[in-house]
Amino acid sequence: MVSETYDWSDTFVSIGIGVVIAAGLIGALVHRPGGERIITALESGDRAAAARDGKRAAIWGAVTIVLLIVAVVVMVLKTGAG
């Protein structure tokens, strides 16, 4: 059944799509290279660099989680639905 109630132009849909794109970009541009730096640092015995990059990864992980929580709340409340 197709619903005529919601549209792709509704605010909550746009926010949801934006968050998915932002989370994907954070994963590709921050988490993947950061994880590779952590592995390299640990393999070379540089625990200080691994810890520094691990803290950075934790911060970006928290940012990603906050974005996802915002998306879930906005989509459950159907913010800006039409």
C-alpha cells in the first residue's frame, strides 16, 4: 500500500537522508583512515599515537551516534510532515 500522507520533500525525510549521508561520510573519511592509523601505530609500538587516534575516533563515534539519535527522533515525530 502506498501512502499519500508523506512525501520525499517532507523535512523529516530530508533530515533522515542527510544524516545517513553524513554518517557514511564520517565513516569513510574519519573512521576508516583513523582505524588504519591506530593499527599502524599499534603495530609499530607507538601506544601514544594509538591512544590519541583512539580518542579522536571515540569523539567522532559520539558525533555519529548523536546524529543517528537526532534522525530517529525527527523521523518518529515526523517533523515537518505535510
